[in-house]
Amino acid sequence: MHFSWTLLMVVMLLGVAQLAAGMVFGLVLSGRKSKSTAADEDGARRLSYFARRLFELVKNTTEDVGEYRDQIQLVNQELSSAQEGERGEPTDFVLKTIARILEVNGQLQSRLDNAEERLQEHAEQIESQVATASTDPLTGLPNRRAFDDELTRRMAEWRRRGAAFCLVMVDIDYFKRLNDAYGHPAGDRVLCRVAKAIKREIREMDLAARIGGEEFALILPGSSPGDAFRMTERIRAGVAGEAYRIEQAEVRLTVSLGLATAIFNEDAASLIQRTDEALYAAKHAGRNCGFFHNGLICQRITSATEPWSPPSRDPSDSAMGPDHLVEIYDDLRQRLTEVTQG
């Protein structure tokens, strides 16, 4: 029974070690897709170190189990070859053999307990490192990597079963001027204050990430454009209504926002592009406002209006009309884009 348990323990250790190695390689591969940073490289090195430690732990534990197996086999051989009269009374010999088995079991149990403690320690270190690798160290929000992962997952759910969501881009207005006037430490404090203002308005299921210098992104699963309208307006008003004291000056900040919701025949890059277009529309409209890209045009977000958007197609619904209607819609959207831009 002990022997089977120890083998199970070794298999579990091997699985954890392989998982750690997979996470290291995953970080390396993801680093190739986006611009590598010193923090990413340091995180990959740390995870690689933990993976090596786990492999060493598995190796040592495997050796302990092998030694245990050899000793048990030796005891079995002695029992098989034991003849009455050669080793004294049979009862005495059996008792001594049982004592040896108990001693060997105790030694192995102690080693496995020690291995389990070290495994738990490594698991906690890896968990902490993974969290660090996906968190912006300044604001405590998820970083660009975490945002990209979540957006990929939400787009897959949208294509598979029509799980709608909204994407919001938030950009601090005239942030460079603030940095130039008051210095980067003051700019860092402002970023943290804006991050807190955003977190106050989002739900637990939402994701708010810092994806650039002064730019944030929100993924709002299950939100209608109207719900997102109201949330973005609360974020805008909350930032604009708060005074930020920097040194001896009282500074008023504003943010511009762009909003879009996933539509059919769209990938993540297209959704981000439309959201950026809405953000640029807010900038061109004077800032301190938000715009919604409904798939055709950009519409200003106000607390008194409801958004209009083309009918969204549930990927599982085959009764949305013939394919040529999709082509007509895409052609119309392209033509309107050319008109508005030219």
C-alpha cells in the first residue's frame, strides 16, 4: 500500500514539474509575440529556476523510492529463503523483519513529507511569479499580456456561442504635459488614482488592464452597449470631478474613452481598431468625452442617449438570413468608412 502511494506521489511531482516547465516555455513564446521587457525576461528566468528546483526534487524523491523498493525486495528475498532453525525461532525472525519494514517506511515517509513541504513552497513561489508576470507593478491592474489573453478567450466565446461583450479604451488627456510639468513621480501617482477610479465602477467579472503608458482597456462580458454607455460615463465623470493635488497645485484631469462591441465577421484586431477609432473620435471632439463605434459610425456617449448598433449575429443561429446580407452589410460599412475619412 505504501509503495503504491509513493509511486502516485512521484507521478504528481513529475506532473507539477512539467507544468512549471510548460509555463516557462509559454512565457518565452508569448514574449516573441509582443515586445519583450526586462520584467518579462526576469519572470521567465525565475520560473525557469523554480522548474529546475522541481526537477531536482522529483529526481531526489524518485531515488528515495527506488532505494525503498530495493530494501523491500531484499527483505522479501530473506523471508523467502528463511528456513526454520537457520535464523532462530520463526516468530523472532518475522518480528525483526517487520521492524525493519517499519523503519524503512518511516524513513521514506519522512523524506516524502519533506518533499511535500518543498513542493508546496515551490508551488506558492510559482503562483506568485505568474501573478507578477500578468500584473502591472505600478497600478496593480492586469497588464497587456493579461488583457490579450482575456480578449482572445472572449473572442473565442463570441464566435463559438455568441457570448457578447464590450471593449472600452480609456486614455488620460494631456498626460505628457502633466509629466513634463510635474515629473514622472507625479504622473505615476495620477495613473494610480485613475486606475482606482476605473476599478470603482467595474464589476467583479469585468477586466480592467493598463495596456500602455496612460492607456487602459476594459473588457465587459455580458454588457450591452447601453450598460457600457452608463459605465463609461460614470468613469469619465468620476475622473473629471475629482481634484488631484500635485505639489502646491490643484490639477483637474479628464479622460477620453472609446467603446465598441463585438460584431459578426470580426476578429480581435478589428474590434481593437474600431475601439481605437472611437477613442480618436473622442480626442478630436475636444476630449473629456466618450464615443461608441457601432460598426458603421462613431456615436457620442451621453447619459441621455441610448446607443444604436447593427443587429448582432449569434454564431449558433442559422436563421439570421442568407450570406449575401452579410456581404451587403460589410460593403456598406466599408463605403461609409471611406466617405467619413475622405
